[in-house]
Amino acid sequence: MAFNGKWVFEKSENLAALMDAYGVPAENRAKIEAAKPSYEFVKVSDGEGIMKLIGPNKTIEVNMKKGEEYDSPAGIFSEKTRKVRAEKVSDTKFSVKGTGDQSQVVNRMVETREVVGDQLIVTIEVDGVSCKRYFKRA
């Protein structure tokens, strides 16, 4: 699995615009902008894996199975959860889409993770606004 291993944060693009679209409260924006999260991926079996998002004060661990709906935290600074489904796009790319009530912005968010060389690119999109976060293999 191209994702296996640890990834450390490098940079973000268009994060402020995404926070506007998502409605992030002002008191959380500075924490989000300053955070340098990391990822860890572990393949369990074909189509199943564990994804850890490690933030400054909290670690989110998600057990994912391709095509199955599961509860996922909305982020390292949010207490919200949402129903999502992960779909493999290729051996180096997968997406996670909200499956809950689409009138809620948290459920309209689409996250795509793609490995390009030794870089993990996470694209987060909501309502036509996208942000890219770049990570390098540790």
C-alpha cells in the first residue's frame, strides 16, 4: 500500500478560504493554521486499513473498510462526527465522502488523499472551495 507509514506536514494552500466555507469559528482558526499534524497509515488487509491523524492535542484513529459507511471525526479541532464512506480511486489515491444529511456542511466535505512520489497530498473540498495540505514521508 502506497500510503503505509508515517507522513509529516509540510504546507497548506488555501486553508483560510476552506475555513470560511466550512464556517470555522474565529477562536479555532489560529490553532488550525498553526497545527502541523501528521498521518500514519497501516494496511490491515486488502481494502481495509487504519488511518491516524495526529494533532498537537489529540489523535484521531479511523478504521476504514472500502465501500463501508463509518463514523469519522470531522477534524482534530472539532468534536463533531459524520457518517462517511471511503472509496479507492487507485493504488495511490482514495477519497472519503460524507453520506449524512447534505444540508449540513460537515457532510458535504470531500477529502481526497493521494500519494505522488514521497509526498501525500490531502485535498479537502466543501461547496466548491478546496484546500491542499502537503505531507512528506517520514
